[in-house]
Amino acid sequence: MSAIFQQEGSVLMIHLPADVDHPVSDEIRKESDRIIANVYIRTMIFDFEKTGFMDSSGIGLLMGRYRALGMRQGCIRAVQVNSHIDKLLHLSGVHRYIEIQRSEGEGKI
């Protein structure tokens, strides 16, 4: 798995790999839970720049992190989302709970 975790203050940035499927989602969940247990995290940012595929486990990952951070407005953000992932996030209804920023040149949702 090539997800990279970067923490700055109370912000955790997660750079997602090309495919976000069940095994990858499980590893990201475990590592982010470990980080949350040791450090105060107020905001998680998921960077979808390299991601081309995400299944329902990716949706579960996002919603699980939303719950883990106390279900606060703006605690989870998805950035550099391509049109395929954006459509998936909107069809699943996740866009009501997390902030979504489309890829460069596509504007902010």
C-alpha cells in the first residue's frame, strides 16, 4: 500500500493510492485509528490525486473517519477528487457530510 500519512498540528493528510479497495481501506483505517489514539486530530484530509478507483469500502472508510472525529462539520475533506470519484461520493450521499474539492481546473463543489 502506498498511502502516505502526514500530520501537521491537528491535521492529518492521507495521500491515497491508485486503487482504494477493501484491503487498502482496512490498512488506512487501522493506521488512522492508531494515529487518532496517540495524537489529537481535528481534521482529516484525504488526497485523491492518484486515485482512479474506489469501491464501497472507500465510502465506509470516509464515513468511519467522520464518526471517529466526532461527526463535526468540516472534520473530513476530500481534495483533488476526479469526476469519477466525485460522482461516487455524490451518489452515495457522502457529500452531505464531508467537504469535496475537485481536481485543479474543475473548481470547488
